[in-house]
Amino acid sequence: MKTPAASAPLDLAAIRARLAGARGQEYWRSLDEVAQTKEFQEMLQREFPANASEWTDDVSRRNFLKLMGASLALAGVTSCTRQPIQKIVPYVQQPEEIVLGKPLFFATAMPFNGFATGLLVRSNEGHPTKIEGNPEHPASLGATSVFQQAAILNLYDPDRSQAVLEAGEVSTWGLFLGALNGGLEEQRAKRGAGLRILTETITSPTLAAQLQALLKKFPAAKWHQYQPVNRDNAHDGARMAFGEVVEAQHDFDKVKVILSLDSDFLFAHPEGLRYTRQFTNGRRVSHDRTEMNRLYQVESSPTITGSMADHRLPLNAGAVEGFARTLAQQLGGGAQAQAGGDVQARWISAVARDLQRNRGASIVIAGEQQPPVVHALAHQMNDQLGNVGKTVGYTASAEAQPVNQIQSLRELVREMDSGAVDMLVMLGGNPVYNAPADFQFAERLAKVKLRIHLSAYQDETSAYCHWHIAESNFLEAWSDVRAFDGTTSIIQPLIAPLYDTRTAHELIDVLMQQPGRSSYDIVRDYWLARKVWPDFEPSWRKALHDGLIAGSALPSRAVQLKMAGGLPPASAGPVGAQGERLEVCFRPDPAVWDGRFANNGWLQETSKPFSKITWDSAAQVSVPLAERLQLANGDVVQLRFRGRTLRMPVWITPGQAENSILLPLGYGRTRAGHVGNDTGFDTYLLRESEALWFAPGLEISKTGEQYKLASTQQSHNVQGRGLVRDGTLAQFRANPEFIHANEEAPKPNNTLYNPGEYKSPDYAWGMVIDLNTCIGCNACVVACQSENNIPVVGKSEVARGRDMLWIRIDQYFRGGAENPKVTNQPVPCMHCENAPCELVCPVEATLHDHEGLNLQVYNRCVGTRYCSNNCPYKVRRFNFFAYGYADGKAASLKPMRNPDVTVRWRGVMEKCTYCLQRISAARIESKKQGRRIRDGEVVTACAQACPAEAIIFGDTSDAGSRVAKLKAEPLNFGMLGELNTRPRTTYLAKLLNPNPDLEAQA
Amino acid sequence: MPEGDPKITKGPEADVGYPLTPLGYPSRILGPGETYDTVTERISSIVLRHPPLKLWWVGFAIAFSMLMMFLFAVTWLLYRGIGIWGVNIPVAWGFAIVNFVWWIGIGHAGTFISAILLLVLQKWRTSINRLTEAMTLFAVACAGMFPLLHLGRPWLFYWLLPYPDTMGLWPQFRSPLVWDVFAVSTYFTVSLIFWYVGLLPDLATVRDRAQTWRKKFIYGVLAMGWRGSARHWQRHQSAYLLLAGLATPLVLSVHSVVSLDFSVAIVPGWHSTIFPPYFVAGAIYSGFAMVLNIVIPLRRIYKLESYITLRHLNNMANVMLATGMMVAYGYLMEAFMAWFSGDIYEQYMMVNRAFGPYGWAFWALMLTNVLIPQALWSRRVRTTPILLFLVAFSVNVGMWLERFVIVITSLARDYVPSIWRMYYPTRWDWMTFFGTIGLFLTLLLLFIRFLPMISMSEVRELVTEHEEVEP
């Protein structure tokens, strides 16, 4: 056995530096070349997967030579697209259930931040191609977030780790077992005193049981947990309020008034999808329902939840506690507001009155980044308002062991430093990158004698470990996981592991020195042993089929407020008085989260809410602060916080609290992979264990440098055009037609050409998008990308204005730049009945069918781009390069493609098709059964993903369909209807439900 | 034109002594002392002996290098795709269309001079029509390349042509781009035939004067057996007149059709009924500017002052002044209609044009295309070749900017503000643009070198008429 401890960190660093240029299977074949030759680097550059690569239009010498060669045979090379010759071997024995061309759906679940979201995954001929939500699962309700939608790309990511590595060199599982056994024998003698396990948040019952068994075998060993975005504050808050760790389970269904204390509960909460559904259900307004809930949002930087607020108060994160305390005092009949100036005082009394008017029908919810006190105050206010048992319930935590993760990691780091740790096994996680900077994790990790890292990527932490074990993706291995409310799902794989990868279950089994069981056996044995089902096999099958174990949700629990009457003590230290001192805030990024999705091209190209930046991170500064410091977007600043410095560009964010600067987590990775490396800036460098989420004392200075940020929306001003329409609930009650006041839309069928073109036996497909419930979470965008094989184009192409996404979310700001009202507007193709794009195409490559679909015939398109010019909505996308086809170089991405959707070649226009392939599938099915397509049978990818059910698709010729009913609503309007385009996609106007008390003063 | 006493006293040597009318305008369309022999000798000698050869080679080297740059840029374009240009969404048409319209416009002066002025019996056209017709051909050749190159899949350009195919597909006749195909191809064909028919007698002259057998052979083939018989002349003249009649409506139709590419679209800044007349005026405007930019150096270098006289320059300047005023009126009407329509999109378009991010282009356009050409009111400017050259150059720049403003500024900001984006040309855009200038100059220099640039037969007619007036 080699002694890994012998290899000094210096060597590792050198190897790491060399390997940074290599990828996949090439590097061990030609390690020397990697280090020595430029040509090899160049080859790597070209060999990037297209989804990952960015287009550069420089002509190198090499390309020049190629070009000269090409010019000789010009006519030859460009006259046709040659398809590769591939031999197809048909099934000798067709597997049961598989009908070629017909997808199968399997229920499974995706763990994210430890918690489950139930999924239905589509499988085409044995490979998973699309992730959808499981309607039966309480944390999904059929919807998904961006992260679930994009997770499928991680499975096929060519940068994924594919083998066992020893000190960066490819090794084998057998060699690893040998090395491990040596260490374990040593530990057995010490009862495991030198053995430490570090995991992220674990809810898997099987894994938890395995870990317990391991700790039983090695009683002196310890299990630590850390993930950068954790629930420590919520747990400590519950401990403060109730003396035990409980999780609040909110029910937004019947709520009238919501106060969110810096909580992004629609997006960043483990139950975000269900909360979104319930919250938006309470905001759906129609001619016969004129009730709406009301959301007050107090937050430091604009969030997806904040964009839905009826009243939003930008406040330093540190000032939220004062706000909450004063409000709690008032609710408890205490003194009138004194803290925080006029606006805040008015706010507090108005909110207090409103909450009190709606006792038992309100919710106060605190954000995970707020200190425990704020959580305790929220619990207390819910108690005071009589919400407990009605809108707020309590359960135990679904986590296997809800410890304070920062303490847990601190303890581990201390022991590593003292040399007490001989062997550290990390199951997932990337602490070298994301542990608090003051822990100096990497340095201390180097003192551990045997370091083992199980991870899907050879990331920053792997580089510091002796052994790296490639981890299986959740779509290719068995496991189980619990949702936030405790509902347990068995994770069933859709495909055999693509590479030589292992799961955490298998690794723990090896630590138990019981190798040989597969994950399937481990999970199944656990559930057999649990004896939860009298008749195992049918119940097990049912659990797999349903995607959840019925009745596994945690029972609600009666808790007693331990602070009866009194208020929790204030947080120690100056958590951030409102003043000139700048406050630093950290939040997970809405696209790459804590960095774990950094190598996911779809998420990188998803434009972040508000800034609409892609592929980058920027420090978000408020408008007044930018004015004070004379900052412009993209100006690079030097940030200094407690002696640590970081240079990064700024982005001026309307709605940001004046003296608070938001630093998004998750960027600046150095070993994420080809997609994620060198994007954005690593803000973990400023994050300390004592200031995990926010703290005052940030210093900022301009450097004079500029950095190019690729934003997809430059203008957020609607310029007085009726593209989005909004108003208040009161206006709607007074005059339901108020949004049509200044409308100049021509009458339908006011045409010389073909009046009544769409006759009744045909379907008339149409879509309604409800601006009142759209939260702008981007799930539809990534869902569309996944369904329709939309390529990723890279930062420089996005910066040029060539993003390919078929649906985009426009955000318009209204009101002052300090705190604007936000309207989210998803914009897919409008499928105009009178489409301007159609008549200008010289080859008739775009035309509409008898069902009103505006079609794009890729084969016929020659690429004049006239249609795009003439599209007033600018929803058409053009393949300026062969974006989609460059994927061919990354073989692993091929099976991810939806086989029902053409991959478009260079020079061809494309756009939203209303998921034509899904309409066709439904049409075939209905014809076979001799009936019309039923309402709801065709669901577009965007509508299916939407947690708010803001997108409704269907047959408008059927008066009973949901979409037809919505189109008859008074709030329905067509964008740019005055151009007589007669769009089939229409919108429902956005309404706000402001509190008259606050409105009058504002 | 009646001549008076005054004569030109200042200016280039060759122009001194040139007679003026009593009002002080240039009078002669042919220099003094020109006879059949001098005309034939002077013009055919350029083709056969080519006096300032060194200068020609310098010019040709530059032009040919630019042409090579063009070929390089185009090869790379076909290899990599349209993405090497700066076009994006929403500005899906960039330099290619700007250049296309600019070149097509330049071509118009040639047809205007040779066809319309022929029909309205403007004798002064005879000494410049050959050159301007050649210019038309070359400009249309440059123009015609852009719509093909700018396609996403240029190798499928023939799908725009109506040909019977196995799938029974035809072009979509509602699209102005299909009209463009017809308009431009017709224009090129008619211009080519018209030019060639006019060349026949001169080719025969060159054949007859050629010394080497090779020249005799080539020019002989090109002359198609022209012997100058009365029957030849009779047929030639009627063919020429008929072709002039055919070409005349093209002057109006081609650029009208090109303008419909914009008018038919609903983009604010494009969707305007004034475009056809205003584009035609602009085309003739820029065409004459280009003719002046070519003719002024040429008459100097090849000492053609007695064929291309100050009278010609003055007349062309007058046409420019008139069409320039029409174009200015067009600008004014666009602004007026934007306000008068009450359409917020049109109104914003106008404000954005002048004060948006591309405002510099608009004001540069106003300067080069409206303000500077006002100098043409001065007779001194019109009859001073160097000043006229500068004004014409300004107009050429201005007309390019006009198309830039129309195409780019309108597209960059249309209906939906969320997708307003800027367009930045890449080096490939510039290389392609200057490359076509290289192609144009290369063709022009080859033409000057190998074909008679002034119509000898027609100038000889002029000599006859002059001799009748003043023997």
C-alpha cells in the first residue's frame, strides 16, 4: 500500500495545477503533454463540449491555415450537412414496457440541500431526458424549481468525475479498499478515535442508520455535518422559543396577511414549491373572486419573494431584528414603535393592525439567514396571533441529526488542527471551497493523515484529498430521502451508472468493512428491517411507483412557547445598526446556489432575477450608495471585511437596502469544471463563521477597473407602453375592466384576408400567463431548455445578445429606484394569428397551421432573419453558429437530448413551438381512442414546471377549457394587441393588494 | 448654351480658359479643338497604350489587396457562420443590409444618366454615361453579394428563386425579399445589356486600332462583328433606345422595392409610406456623389478635361443638390409624421434616433448629408473640382450613415424595451465592407484599363453637332 500521507501538499498543488488543464480521459494518457505543450492545451480547448464552450471569433494562425485549406474546397464543405453513419442494431428481445419512441416516466426524488423534491423523470429508450415534478409529492405538487430542471444536465456532464483517484492519479476501487483497510485496522484499535465523517445535511433514513451503525462500531468516531446554506438559525430559533428543535410547517392556503422577515420562502425554502402554489392560490383573482392575500416583505436585497410583495421595506439585514422586536412588542400590546425612524414606525403600526385584524389567518415567517432571535420572535408573533394550529404547525426536523453545523465544523477543524484526526471521510460537500474563511479548512485538512472525498466532481476539496471516489448521480443509484415535512421517498435510478461511481451508502458499507452490497440491497435491506409494512413487496413497489411512502410525513407536534410573555434576548453585538456603516450580506445565488451547480451550463445561462446577469456574480449595491460612491455597473471595487479583501464588479440593484451590499455565494470556483471555472468571484473568501450571513463593517473602494458583465435585459423601464398592465385590487373591484381603459386593440376579424380562418372542429391552441402569480423563478426557462434541446452559448455570446432561450422572463420596475415595484413577465412566442413574421419570410419557412400554431420549418429556413426583425416581441432566436451541433464532441450529452425535438443547425431561426411534440403525442393518443384531446392533456414544459401554475395552455376553441375561461376574464390582455397581431399567448394583469393605511401615507 | 465673354481664370491648368455663359455658368460640354481624330485617339489610347501605367498599378495593388481581404473575410464567414459578424437579436440585420442598400443606391446614378437623360435628350450625358454604367454594374455586383452572404445558410440562396422543385415549394411572394431578388437581378441584367450594347461600336474602334493579334482577336470577338454599316447603326440605335426605355422604370422601381424591405415591416422607423420616393431620391443622390468621386480624379489623371468638362460637374452637382433636398425633405417628413401620427412607438423612435445611444450617427448624418451639401448652392463650389469632390465624398459617407440609422437604430430599440440591445460591428463586418470597396475599385480599374471609359461613338456625334454650331 502506498502511504498517501507521504505525498506532501506541495506535490498535490503541483498536480492540481497541472490537472487544471486536463479533462476526462485524456489526462493520464498524456500528463506530460498537459504540462508542456501548447498544442495539447489548444486541443483541449477545442474539445470542450459545446454546451460548455464559449464561441470566440478570433482567427488564430492555426485556423487561418485551416481556412486556406477550406477555401480551396469551399463548395464541397458547405453544400450539405452530412449525417454521421451509425449502425443501428434492433432489439433481439424487446424489453417489456419499452415501445420505441414512447417515453416512460419513473417516480423518484432529488435531494437538494438535504431535502427531497418528488420527481417524475422521463426516460426515452432507457435514458433519462427530462425531469418533471411529482404531483403526488407534497414538496413538489407537480412543479419543479430551476435546480431540479437543470439536474439532468449534471448527470450527463462530461466533466463529471469518472473514476477513483489517488492523489489525482487514476486508481481502482480495489486499491482504495486496500488503503482504507489499513487505516481502518488502525482505527479499530483506537475505537475510532481518529475517524471523522463529514457530511452535508442528511435526511436519508438508510444513510442515517448506516452512520449510526458505523458510530456504534467505532464509538469514539464522530459524525460532523456542514453545508454552507444550512438551517442553523431556524433550529436555534426554535430552541430559543420552544427549547427543542422543531420546524415550522406553514400553510399559506387560507392566509390573508403574510409578514416575511427577510425570508425568500417562495424560492429559497425547502418547501418553496408548495409555498409558492399555496401563496399564489391566494392571489388568483377573477370576475367572481376578488379576494387576495397581502404580503409584507422586509428584506435587505430584492428576492423572488420580494417581487411579489404588496408592500416591501428595504432594510439592512441587521435591522430586521429591531423591526421584528418592536412589532412583537406592539402585537403583545407593548409600547408603540420607537425604533427606526418614521417610515418604519408607520410600517410597524400598520402591519401590526393588519395582522391583528387577521388573527388565525396570518403568517409571520423569518428567513434562514436571520439570527435565531428573529426566528424566535416570528414563533412568538405567530403564537400571539393565534396562527399556531391554523396556518402554522410544528413538527420535528426531517433531518437525521439536526445539529448546529457551524459548531460541528468548528469542532472538526479544531481537532484536525490538533492532529487528533487520522482519517477523514467526506461524503459529498466541498468544504475547501465553501467553509468559512476563518476556519482555514484547507490548511487544517492537510494535517489529516488519510483524507477521502466522495464527490461527483474532482473539485477543490478532492484536490486536497488522498483518495477521491466518484459519486453516483441520484438518477443512477438507489437511495432514499425525506422532504421538509418528513415525507420519505425512495430514490430509484433510471439508468445504470454511466461511470465507475459509488454512492455514500456503498462507501459507508466499506467503512463498516462489509463490502459487496449494492446500494439497492442496502436501501432495500434497511426498509425490510424497519418492518414498516406488513406486506413488504407490494408496499415497496407502491412506494417506488408513487414516488413516496404514504403516511411518512412527520406528525405535527404540540409545542409550548418557553419565553411566555417575554421577548427573547437581543442578539449579542452590534448586528448592524442603520447607519453609514456598510453591511455585508451573503446569499446563495439564484442560479448556481452555493456553488454546487457552477458547472451546469443551463443554470449559468439562466439570467438572475433583477440584474439579469448570466455567467457571473457581482456585488449588489443600492442606487443611493452607487450615487454616493459614483459607481456604475461593472465597476470593479475592492471589498474589505475584517482584514480580508476581495475585488469584484458591482451591479446597481434597485430595491437593495441603502447601506447593505449583497455578495452572492457560489461563484469564483477554480475546479468546478470547464463550464464553471473562472466564472464570477468567490465571495466565500470574505465569509466568516461569526458573520455567516451578514455583518456590518464592510469597506468598499473603487479600483477604476471595469469588468464586462453579460446581462440579458438592459432596460427595465416599460416606457409607458401597455406591455405589462397592473393595478390594485381596489381598482379591480371598482371597475373590473380597468386595465382596458386606454386600449386600442382592433376588433378581431377586422381583416380583408381571411376572417374566421380558424374554424371550430379544429383546435385553437392558446396560452394564458398570469402576471399576478408569476414569481419570476426561471423554472419555466430551464424546463424549456431541457425539453427543447436548447443549446448553451456562453458568456461572450450572451453579451453579444445571442442567448437562445425560447422563453425569457422580463422584469419591469415601476416607482422609485430605491424600492421599485416589480412585474415579472414570461415571454414565449405569442403565436400570433396574424403573425408579422410569416409574411416576410421569402421561403415560407415560418407559417401557421390550421390550429393556429406559428410553425418554424427548420429545414426550409435559409436564415434571412427578417422574421426576427418583424417580430414585435423579439422572441425568435437564431443559430448564429452551430451552437447545438458542437455538442457532438461531448458524446455524453447526446443521450440527454429529447429525441422528439430536432437539434437545430447553424444559420436557422428557432423559437417557442408551444411544445409541438407534446401536442402531437396527445393527438396521436386521442385519435387512437377516437376522441378530442382533453383539456389539460397537453401541458407545455414551461407550464408543467411552473410552481405557481401561472402558465395555462390549452384549446381556446373549447369554451369549457381552463385557458378559454381565463381568456374571458376581465384581466386578460394581449401584449401589443394594438398591432393587430392577435396573439394566442395573452396575459392576466398583475394586481397588488396594498394596505390602505400604508397607501395613504405613501 | 450661349457663351459670353467670361472665361475661367483660376483653378487647375486644364480648366483655365474654359468658356462661361453670360451668367457665369460653365457652357461647353466638349473642350475646344476636339475632332473625330482627337476623340478616337485620346480615348482609345488609354485602352491600347495606357499612358500613366505606374499610377494604375499602385491603385490596382491597393484595390486588389482589399479584394483579397474580402475573399478572406467571406471564406471565414462561410466556414464559421454568420456569428462572426456583430448581428444579434434584436439587431438581426447589420452591416450587410446597410452596405447592400448603399451599393444599390450608388448604382442608380448610372442608369439615371444613361437612360433617363438619354430619353430627355440631355447631350451632356454622353461623355460620362459609359463610366457611370460601368459603375452601376460594379456597384450592383457588390450589392448583390450582401443579401446572399448575410443568409444563415448562404448555400441555399436559390430557394428564393421560383424554380419547380420536387416538393412543389415556391418562394413566398408576399415577402419583399423575393421582390428584391427580381428587382436586383432584373436591374443587373438590363444594366449589363444596355452597357454592352453601348460598347459595341467602341469595341470595334479599339479592334481596328489594335496592333497586336491578341488584342485584335479579343476585341474582335467582343465587338461581335461590328462594321459600322448604316444598317448596324440603325439597329443599334433602336435597340439602345428600347433598352433605355426598359431601364428607365428600373431607376424608380429597384430602390422602391429595396425600400419596401423596410416599409413592409412593422418596425418603427421602417414602417413608412414615404420610403419609396425618398429612397429613390437618396439613390440618385448617392449615385451622383459616387460618380463625382470617381470622375474628378479620373479626368485629372487621364487628362479628360475636355470631355468631362466643368459643365458636366456643374450639372451633376445640380442633380445632387435637387435630390439632396428631396432626401432632406424625407428626413423632415419622417420626424413630422412621427409626431403627427400620435403613435408612441414612432415618437419614441424619432427621439431615440436623435438622442439615443446611436444619436451620434444621426447627427453625423445630418451634417454630412444635409448641411455640407448646402455648399452646392455656391457656383464656385460646383465648378471647383476639389471642393466638389469633398462634398460628394461627404454625401457618400452620409448616405451610408442614413442606412445605418435606418437599419440599426430602428432595430436596436423597437417595441419591447426588455430586449433593447446594442449592435457592435466586428472586424469582420468592416473587412467585408471595405472588401467590397476593394472589389468595386478592382473592377473599375480593370474597366478603365481594358475598355474605353468614354463612349467614342457618342462623343464623335457631339463633335459633329459642335462643328455644326461653330465650324
